Amino acid sequence: MRRLVVIGNGMAGARTVEDILARGGAAQFEITMFGDEPYGNYNRTLLGRVLSGKESEADIVLNALPWYWENNITLHAGVRVDRVDKYSKHVFTGDGRVVPYDVLIIATGSRSYLPPMDGIHTPSGSLRHGVFTFRTMDDTRRMVQFAREEHHRRAVVIGGGLPGVEAARGLRSRGMDVALVRSGGGPAAILGKDRITGIRLGSQAALDCDMVVVAAGVRPNVDVAVVSALEVERAIVVDDQLRVMDEEDIYAVGDCAQYRGEAYGLVAPLWEQAAVLADHVTGADGSSAYLGPGRSLLPASRVAPRIQ
Ligand SMILES: Cc1cc2nc3c(=O)[nH]c(=O)nc-3n(C[C@H](O)[C@H](O)[C@H](O)COP(=O)(O)OP(=O)(O)OC[C@H]3O[C@@H](n4cnc5c(N)ncnc54)[C@H](O)[C@@H]3O)c2cc1C
């Protein structure tokens, strides 16, 4: 048995493991996954529905914890990988574990981008009470709790993309008065000393609010790859087999992967990437190749999306 280690238990990491199992991977690999969120895998694209109260947290779970046990996968949920030693082939975790691998898959996804803004952080560097990003189940839970408090009535959501629109819609369903605004256009500041009282964006008049949601885009999570001396440009550079450039046994998939200059930040490309990667590491089809969204050399039946 070869040792397969996966860093990142989000939509791409878990989907790739499902595809590996579907190709007989259980007989080839001892599988270990690390995810720094303390959960199984859930459908991140549906967080807006949880925020608005249309779905529960349980409704959007894709792979609950028993799925990992049932498939003989060792999941370290809530454990972050800090770095990889690609020469000795080990990963090093934040809680002090050192785990060997034969094949490594990096699926660390993206994080919310925080534009420069006065008053956004506490002196210790964490986000100030009342400021939120919208990327994870924990972000969503914190926003729901904050919106429930009666004296919190007005929210400003920064960002016109899908997560921004969904955050605005969700908070409105929770009874908040929401302004959806675009970032950019000069220096920004969150106002108020002990609690948030408003936000000023560029030269526009300040908007009164009790909470601010920053949904101004994402950046690929490449810290582990950078400190481990892997090829990183905007994201981790991969070839047609999702193999990290110049590496034999390290792959990257999903939002953290950059293919022909593109890092997508969407789910559709990762279904194809996962299938191609699984074909390669299991040896199911050495000819399958990722050539960009909708263009992969791969029978369509192998990319049957279970979720859109
Ligand atoms: C609110 C919202 C709505 C969206 N709607 C859509 C949509 O409608 N359509 C669409 O195509 N896309 C949408 N997206 C984007 C989509 O969710 C992402 O493209 C997708 O989740 C990418 O999957 P991923 O596995 O690459 O990354 P992620 O799902 O982000 O998973 C990466 C995981 O790796 C973990 N991780 C990171 N670093 C480490 C580390 N060092 N050690 C251990 N674990 C680590 C992260 O905590 C995370 O759990 C939406 C995103 C959000 C937030």
C-alpha cells in the first residue's frame, strides 16, 4: 500500500478522494487527510442558504465524519499542515505531527481577500468584533449569531460578487438592513471606537452600520506550497495531470491550483481536475488530461457532477 496524504478537506480534496476510491484506490492507498476546519466536507457554495436560514448546517454536508471511517480514511479535522519536506516526503502539522507520504495532494483552496482598511483589525491582528469574512461554516455561524442580537440592525457588505450578494441576501432574511457596496475608490476605514458605528469608503459619505462583511474576492491559499519551495505564481503551478511543476509525487487541485496561468475559484473546474488526478494516481487511465474547463481528455461519464 502507498501512503496518500491530502492537505485540505474542502470541496476539491474530498471530491478527489471520492474519485480515487471510485477507481479502486482503497486497495492501493492508505489515505490520510488534514483539514483545518473542524468538520467533514460541506458544500461551500450553499453557505448563503445557511446564512439566510433556508438550509441547516447539516443540510449542506457532503461527507460527514462517518464517511471517512467507513472508507478507512484517517481524517485529522481541525489540524493545519504547516509545511512539506519534499525531499524526505513528510508533512509537518501545526500540532506537531510528522506524517510520511508517497503521494501528496494539496487542496488548500482560497481565503477571503481583505483590502487595506483602517480599523479592520484588533491590535493583536485578528478581525475586529463585528467584521466578518464569508468563506467558511464558522464565518456563517458567527454572522448568524451577531445578526440575532437585537441591537445589531444595519450591515454593510463590501463586494459585488456572488458571495457578497449571498451575504447581503442572507443578512436581509435575518432582518438586517443591508447596504451592498463595492470596494475600491480610495482609502477605507471602519468607524467607531468600542463598537462599529459605520464605514467610510473613499470620498463617499460614511455609511452607518453595526457590522461589516468583507466579500471582496479571494486569494489562493499557497502558504504551505511557498514555504515548501513548490512552484507558485498566483497559485500552485500544475501540468495537464495536476502534478505540481517539477515534482514527481505532489499534485494540487481546486482553487489553490494554477493551470496555464488561470486559478479559477469556481467548483466546475475542480470536478474535472479531481477526475483527471484520480485517473493518474490510481493508474486507471494514464491518458486522461486536464486541458481547461470543459476541455479535458476524459470521458464525460467520469465527471458526473453529484452537486452543481
Ligand atoms: C459563499 C460562497 C458561495 C460560492 N458560490 C459558488 C457558486 O455558486 N459557484 C461556484 O462555482 N463557486 C462558488 N463558490 C466558490 C467555491 O466554493 C470554491 O471554488 C470551492 O469551494 C473550491 O474548493 P477547494 O476545495 O479548492 O477549496 P475550499 O473549499 O476552500 O477548501 C479548502 C480547504 O482546505 C483547508 N486548508 C487550507 N489550508 C490548509 C492547511 N494548511 N492545512 C489543512 N487544511 C487547510 C481550508 O480550511 C478548507 O477547508 C462560492 C464560495 C463561497 C464562499
